[in-house]
Amino acid sequence: MIGLSLPPPRQDPCVRRGVIAAIGRRALAVVGLAAAAGISTFSGAAAGSPLTVTFNAATDAYVSSASPSANFGSETKLEVDDAPPNSNAGVTHTYLRFDVDGLTGTVSRATLRLYVLNGDKDGFDVSGVSDNSWLEHEITWDNAPASASNIVASSGGFESRRWVSVDVTPLVSGNGSVSIELRSTSSRSPMEFASRESGVDLAPQLVVQAAADPPSDQALPTVAGTPQAGSELTASTGTWTGTPPIFFGYQWRRCDTGGDNCTEISGATGSTYLVDPADAGSTLRVAVTANNAAGSSTADSAPTAVVTAPPTADTSPPSAPSNLSLTATTTSGISLSWSASSDNVGVAGYDVYLNGSKVDSTTQTDYSYTGLACGTGYTLGVVAFDAAGNRSSRSTRTGATAACADTSPPSAPSNLSLTATTTSGISLSWSASSDNVGVAGYDVYLNGSKVDSTTQTDYSFTGLACGTAYTLGVVALDAAGNRSSQTTLTGATAACITPPPPPNGIQHIVWVVMENHSYEQIIGDTTNDPYINLLAQTYGSATNMHA
């Protein structure tokens, strides 16, 4: 069958055409959607009328025997031609593929539509292609899939700048890919059609009519919410099968305590329902009606529990939180816990306060305040509240964050002075350093090297060489490890003592140690110098000693 048509006509304003989707290379359109009497259906046709869906070509290209290895998939045109007898002209065939999906009913008719760029008096023949694996930008004369031997339809003649339509119903059985080959019916003249590269308005189309399946419920509607006067109930549609789109209507019903003898509630036709005081003592159901092009079907939810009257107003506040205690502190936060409040209905939560201002709410019985200043005291507060908005009195307690980190060094030691010197030591004193927290001690240095630490403000360097100058240094430090700059002072040990030379001619000193005398009587001490000590002081140490 052949159909000729002008370019797409202006639409009747009384008919609405809605595009369901345009995905990749496919465009689907559903024609004839409207609303009537508050229930969504297809207008312009009785229930059960076919659903029409238009698919644009997913892939198209032509191949030429004159250029058997060339690909023409990116061309904006499609060619169909047959070489005249005894002619060297090439033969061209066109390949089209449509990806059909979204159909739920039986296909009743499928029509191929092409926009003609160059017409022909005899037209083309249509055959099916079972191989759908060919690619638009790879297909050539040499690798093109073979078409079926039988011709499904022939277009007959057509003019340029018109749409030509061909019935290809035998090639479309439902969802899936459909490949088609076009060959010239005769060799009169080459034919040209717009390819999908010409744009969606002129792309090849496959228009499919399928019988719509009516809605059928697979799972009943449900009602969520508390059946109490003043509460809101929400209906779900349940689960349905049928040809989309499916539209839903609602009707709430008031029933007896067993869910029977139901009557419709006037005006209750939405997916939600505000329970009325008049519903108290009854149960409620919702009837959901599903509609599509094939018809409609209604399913009832199970009945709710018996609707209760609205609760009496709650005016009693919760008890005040008690036993507030600090569970942890850091330099920037305080953690607080408390014992739960009680309420005649139930405690909904707690508001927490900082220095009299509300900072947060919680349903727990503990809270951590963050972003606080270190070493700072705060007033922490907690108020309990219930669902009715009643509030307890505020319970408070004070708390402080941990002390700030100490990053300030002590002042440098001052007033360094030498308090004593010997041939082997120097005693040093200084004024105490100050610190924002406290000085922990001092490191002492000799010639730039640390030799000891002390908590005092004086130190004695020992084991030094006589008559030698030294650089003495002191650094103050605190418990956090902060250190002052080093204060230094130069000091020297006492001069070395040089003994007098021995008298000329004396080479040996000989003494006799008498028995029965004490050590001090023989050797002597620094106060009393017996003869041996006196000789040693006078003449120096002997180089050879004999007893």
C-alpha cells in the first residue's frame, strides 16, 4: 500500500500531541492525549483504540556498487537506483534500522515514511533484513547484509518534496530492532530521500499502531498514616499493568468498623485525605481507578483501623532536665550530658543553650558544644519539650574549655653576673625570667654548648681550665617547651699558680719517716705544715723519691 502526503500539516488545536521521549536516535510521539470529566483517558477514540507511536530511524545509510568499499553513512540523503541495461552506472541500495520499544499490545499496522528529495515514477521495493548488526559508519556495498528474497511492499511512483508512505506491517511484530532494505523497482532514475542526518523533522519514520492493553491491578492500593481525626492519610496507587500511559483517580470512602457498607466521601478525590472528626468510629478505604486508551479498572485498598477522635490538648510541660554534668572538655569544646526528662505524653527533644542563647536541638541526652574559645567559662543550658510544644524550665550549669595552648616563650634571663671564680670554676647568677604561664627552668651553656639544666637562678661551672675565658649562657624554658633567647656573659677562671724554682744544687730531698706518728704529723695539712710539706712548698716536688 502506498500513501502520499504533503509536509507535516498544521495540527488541529483541539487535538493535543505529546512527545513522550526523544532518546538518542529515536523519537516517540503519542497522539490524542486529553482529559475528560476529571478522569484521564485518551480522547478522540473509544477505549481500546490503537496506540500510535512514531520511531525515527536509529541508523541509515546507502551503499553503491560503483564504490563498493565506500561508506556513505554521514550523508544527509539516502539514494536508491538501479543501473539501466548496458550501463556502467552503479547500483545503490538504502538500509534503515528502527529500534522499536515501549509497545505493550499487539502490532496492528506499521508504516514506513520517507521524505522525498528526488521523486520517481516507479518507486522502490521494500525487503526485510534479518541481520541488525550493521553499523551506519561502517556499512559498504561489500559488507552490507543480505535482504530477504521476498518483497514486502512497493511504493509506486511519487513526487519530490513530499512524504511517501509504505505499509511494512509484516516486518514489525513488536519490540526490537527492525532493519529494512530499499531497492529500485525499475531503472528509470535515481531516487533520493532525506536521511536522519537531515534533522528529526525529515528523518525516516516508522509509525506503529498497537492495540492497547487495559489496566490490571497486580497489588492493591495502600493507605499510609494514622487514622485519627486531624491526621492526613496518603494513598498509593498499588501496582498495575497495561499500556502506558496510565492515569489514576482516587475516591475516599467511609465504611463501618468491619470495612463494609462504604459510602463515598464528597470531595475526597485526591491522593491524600485529612481525616474528619465525622470519621471517628468508622474505617476508611480508598478506591483507585486506573485509566488508559484501552479502558479503566478500579481497585480498593484494605480498610484502615477504626478512626479515633482527636487527642485532648496536651498542656503539661516535661520535667526539667537534671544531673547536668561535663563529660569532656577540649580547648574548643565542652561535652554535656543530663538525665532524661519525663512527660505525661512523651518528651520530643531538648533545646540546648550557650550563655542564654539557643544553639541547637537534639533528641539525645547529651550534646557537644563546639567552636568555643579556649580557657573560657560558659553557661550551658538545656530545656525539654514535647510534641505539643510545651517546654520545661531551663536547667543550667557552668563549664569551661581547656586552657589555651601555650605558645609564648619566657623572657630572656637578665642581669647575668659572676659571683665567684676559682682556678677551675666560675659561679654565675641571673634575674628570674617571666612567662605567661610559668617558667619551668633554665638551660645553661658553656661556649655555646648546653652543659646542664637548673630550676635555680644561679649555677657553678666546674672542671674548667685556670686562667681561661669562657662564654657563659642561660636560656629560660616553660612547661610547654617554649624557650627564650639566650643571654650570655663572658667570664674567666682565676689565674694559674706557678711554684718557685728549686735552689741551685739541690737535686734530691730525703726524709725519714719515723714510726709511731700520725698521718697529719708527717704529711700535714693546709693549716699545719710539718717538715715534709714545708720542704715541698719551698723547693717543689722532688723528681725522685725514696723511702
